[in-house]
Amino acid sequence: MADLEHRATAGLQSHGRVLSGYAAVFQSETRIGEFTERIAPGAFRDTLASGRDVLALADHDQRSVLGRTKSGTLTLSEDGHGLAYTLTLPDTQAGRDIAALAARGDLGGMSFGFIATDETWTGTTRELRAVELHEISVVQAWPAYQATSINLRNRPAYEGRDLRYLWLQTC
């Protein structure tokens, strides 16, 4: 999935084996290399309406499934703030590890993997108007910006590549 992009947000809450919070926050601008990006309200509407099976992963690792919308262990919704989630953790090693780290306050935040399906560019600012959401991930790393809900992202060199198709790794 070369076109899959990742974004991260800080902040999640733990209530026993249930995590909740926001996997994405609307209208929070962040810098990605030479451009700025923000997510428009409603960007996840089509994915949520489609009934697509969205996974919850640990650190974007497809071998560490924590939940999914198809089984009801992951619920997603949009509100005025962003993409809200509730995740019931499994009784697996990955689930127990995430629950233990959440209880201690050691998790970095949340991230999500997507493909942009509608975007606008104004100069060097990209606005994601609609995305095809594939997964959200619990990230065990550091939030880059404590005052916002966006984490540091790493990206490969993109010289000669269409900026709409960058793959951005969350750290």
C-alpha cells in the first residue's frame, strides 16, 4: 500500500481494557516538510457511512490487531472535534501490553492510516476533505507537539513525486 499515509495525534484515555479518545482532530494545522496540512470536518464521513472494516493496530503493525469495526471491538464516529474512537482491547499479549502502558500513562497517542480521496491545495497548504480510512493505531512513541494533537511524522524523500501520494510514517 504505497499510497497509504499515516498521521498521529496525542491523547487517549484508558478505562480498564477500553481505550477512547480521538484518532484525528479537525482543523489542526501541522507542518510536513515543505507543506502544511489540516483535516477538514467530515473528512471521514464517507468511510464511516460505507461500513468499511477499519482495523485498530499497535504501531501500524498488521500483525498486532487490537480490534476492528466489523467485530464491534472498535467504534468510530465523527463529531465537531474530530474522529472519535472507542477500542476494547483483546486478551492477547499486544492487548495486555497496551493496557499496561495506558494505565501507566506511557503511550504516545493515536495515529491513523488513510488514502486521500478529496483534497485541496492552496499554495503549500493541503486540506484533506475526504479520506479512505484503513486503520487507526495506538502509538507507543512520543507526541511531537504537546499543545496540539498532532505527532511528529517522518517521510521518505519525495523529490519528483506527486505530493498527494506521500507515505508518512508516525514516530
